[in-house]
Amino acid sequence: EAGKAFFKVTVIGDNSRYTPYTDHPFNSAESGNALVRAAPVIEALGTWARRYESDHCYRFDGGVCVPKVNIGAIRGGQPFIPIVTAEQCYIYLDVRITPAQTAMEVQAELRLMLADVGVPTKVECTLYRRGYEAVGAEPLLEATGKAHRAEFNRELGDVHTPLTSMWRDTNPFNELGIPAVTYGPAAGVGGGLFWAEIDDFVSAARVYSRLALDLCNRPRRSGRPSP
């Protein structure tokens, strides 16, 4: 699963000016208003996001992890006093990162890209959670596939790319060397799916039961102490 990093991009404008003293240069980057300067920054972030996906695509035995970027929020100016220009504008990013990346590498890439926009900015990382690829999960995958076949009479299907490109609760387990995988019904509300069939949950519960019975009744590996 992918990791994630949140970044706060501060677009820096000039000193605040009263409306009668403002001007509107043709190049938004030359405006003294941080809100106007944010326009080319956002456009550059969109271009970078498309390139970022292809540059950092991570392939593994189970599929592909495609790290995505989202502009989640923008704050700037004072709604209760719009008669002055904004000195700063804040853009908040959610950047997904593959198991091969770190937040500091992404931050350096962001700063280098924004330096070419011609707008003074500051980039800060406000949250960082690493991504991980499960190691030693083959027995768990084999048992999951066996339980899936028993329930549905077919093999496990291909993994939908967004499901391997998000941060999940399996990451802390894999971080500590505890093999963990994700299996369950529906694709989640993130993709716009706000419902699931009751039969899907029933089938998933049956698969989980078969999986638990299989794993818990396997002989203990030699050399491991008994509880």
C-alpha cells in the first residue's frame, strides 16, 4: 500500500494594499496579491501531479501502485474585509507516496518544481506516513485464495489500482514485519460507491471464517516455542 504526506504550500505576496492602489499585471506571477499569484502555482501543481504519477509508478507482484496528488484545500485573504489584497495564500496537498519514496524526497521535488514558477513559495510537510510492500505474506495470500475459491468457485481477480495506491491500516503491521493483506467486499466510498450488497458481506464473512479455520489449524513451524 502507498504512504501519504500532507504538504502546506504558502504562496507569498507583497504587503497588503487597499483596493484603489491595486493593479492587475497580465502575468499573474507578477501580482502583489497572493491570491492571484496562487493561480500559476495551482496550474504548475496540476502539471506536476500528472508527471509525478508516471515518474513514480511502483510495480510489484500483486499489481501497480500509482501515487496520486490532490489539492484538498485553499485558504487566503479575509472574507470580512475584501478591500485589501492578501499577503499570503495557503494551498494544502495530499501526496501519495510509494514504498520506495520518503516525504522529504517529495518535498525536495516540490520545492524544485515551484522554484521555476516565478512565485515566492514555502513548502512544509505537515504529516508523513510511509507506504509498505508486504514481505512474507505468501502463506496468507495462498490461504486467502483457497478460501476465496471455496466460496466463489473462481480465482482471486486482479487488484484495482486505486486499492493499492492508498494508505491502509495494513501498513503499520507490515512496518513491524507482520504480513498483512486486504480482502473484503466493495471498493469503498472514496470512489463514489456508498453502498454494498448484503450478500457481499455474508460471503466475505464466510471467506474470513474459512481463512481463520485454515490458518489456525495448520501445524506450528518447528523451532518455535509453544505458548
